[in-house]
Amino acid sequence: METILLRVRDPQQDREAVQRAAVILRGGGLVAIPTETVYGLAANALDPAAAARIFQAKNRPPDNPLIVHIEALGDLPKIVRYVPHKAIDLAEAFWPGPLTMILPKREVIPDVVSAGLDTVAVRFPSHPVGAAIIRESGLPIAAPSANLAGSPSPTNARRCVEDLSGRVEAIVDGGPCQVGVESTVITLAEDTPRLLRPGFITLEQLCGVLGDVAVDNAVLSKLEEGVKPSSPGMKYKHYAPKARVVLLEGSAEEFVRFVNGQHGKNIWALAFGPEASGLKKPYLLMGETPEEQAQRLFECLRELDDRGAELVYARCPKKTGVGMAVFNRIARAAAFTIQKL
Ligand code: AMP
Ligand code: MG
């Protein structure tokens, strides 16, 4: 299949490209689209055949459900059985934006989308280009991250091309993603709201709206063998570059001393900022604030592969605020290999 590349920076000016993407989606095709979190691989969420093609294109295990994207709050009751007060409160606070809510699904959502669960994940993205394409399609859009399963999520169109060229009808280049990590996922399908995946909307912000929010065990520690995950995606070794990643917990000085003391080839460091000037190994920088780290992390992981890194020592991000999302992703890239310095 030939994959067309559509450049859209301003949905008004590039209206024709937006329309082309929407026509492909209405015809049951696949289009990689920019969102504020990461690029998504979009298809008609109401068409089981189109949604099934997402799994094929990504090599995604069929038991890992998709997030359904809407572009108006009024579309929510069309896909979920009921809208609890808590969902309305969260929507008012954070939609459009990088928050996904798990709610009881309606029949219109095919089993292939929800991976057989009776709940569906819903998000209302804020990216002007992604939202314009969804609006133009007139459909709820199923869209997981637009990477091959197992590799870090793409935060720019070039990485989508790398993974999906020849596998999808189109890739829309809307520039780099601002958030850089996938949406916060919270389930409202149980008595107590529970954070299933941390993201740019923080636990602290969710608690500010809902009061109490539980945090799933798999957010900050490794899912134990034999335990059924609350969110199927948790059990997959996501976000992993080819290199082995080891997280080092300690001060900047301890980090530099430890990394400089290591011997072997293709050892890289993943640092935050100024501390890297002391490193005698090649390094990439994630940034000093959790927001910068979130925005850069996946691109750093992909770049480390490009550079042939075999072993990567990474600074350990803080676990609060947006840092919780950064920690969750990098800890999973490291298969929770964390060394205290
Ligand atoms: P991705 O689109 O690649 O970010 O993956 C979507 C994430 O949302 C996966 O980790 C899924 O496990 C999670 N998810 C989607 N639908 C549900 C659901 N109904 N219940 C729990 N988690 C879900
Ligand atoms: Mg994904």
C-alpha cells in the first residue's frame, strides 16, 4: 500500500488535506493523526473492519483495547451507557485535553475496539489538527498510538512514517506533539475512580476535582506475574527501545560518577540537563522540568536506538505531578530495573 503524507499546520489553510484525511476515515481507511499527547493511528470506531485493521497495522495484541476520540461533549452519550457526574466534572475541568475516561460502553462500540470488555475508553483531544480531522469525519475515532506495538510512541510524523509507511493510507504531519506522553487514563466504571495510567493531567489535578482517586498498583511498580491487569495495556512491555535501560536513583553528582565509572561499548546516558557536562559517555538530554522530560522522552528513546546504544543509564524522574507519567514510561522502558546510587 502506498502511504500518502499530508501536511497540516493550520486546519483552515490546509482544509483540503483535512478533508482528504476525513474521506479516508469514512471509507474505512487508516490515518495517523497528530494529537497533543502522541500521534494516533485513527480509524472509524463504529466499523469493526476498520478498527481491526489498526491491530493489524500496529501488530497490536487483540486484547489491548483502543481509545475512542470524540470532538464534542455531546458525542459522549452516544457511545457510553450513562455519563456519571464525575465524568461531567472531569470533562469540564480537562476536556478537550489529555485525559481518557473509562466508562460502560454502548452496543455501537464493536467488541474489537473494547477488546471484548463492557467498558470503553473515551477522550476529547485538544490538538487543532487532530480535532479538525475527527470533526470533518463526523465519526467517533478509535486511535491508539501510531507506533508498531512495543516501540516508543511517536511524537512527530517522521517516527510514524518509520513505523507505518506502507501499512496505512495516510500520515498527517502536524508538527511535534506538545505533551509527548500518552493521555492520563482514569476508570469511572467502578465505585472509586482509579488512575490506570499517569499522564499530563496529574493525580493531584484529578484529586482536586474528584476528591479521592486510587492509584493502580501497576502505575508505579511492576505488574506481578499472574496478576490480571486493570488495564490490558499494562501487561505489555511498552515504550521499550532496543537498548537495555537502567534507571539510576540518586543525585546528579552520583549519576555522573557512576556512569563515568562504567566500562563497555555503546553505553549511553540519558540525563536531565547541566549535569551532563560532567559525563565522559555520550548522552541525550530529557530536560530539567517534568513537562520537558515528558515531551522529549519517547524521541530520546528512539534516538538512542538510531545511535546504536546498547546500554542506557537514565536519571530517575521524580514521581509527583507530571513526573509520575515520566517515571511510569521510563520505568517500563527499563522493565522496572531501578538501581539506587
Ligand atoms: P494507547 O492507545 O496505545 O495509548 O493504548 C490505550 C490504553 O488504554 C491501553 O493501555 C489500554 O489498556 C487502555 N484502555 C483502553 N480501553 C480500556 C478499557 N476499557 N479499560 C481499561 N483500560 C483501557
Ligand atoms: Mg500505545
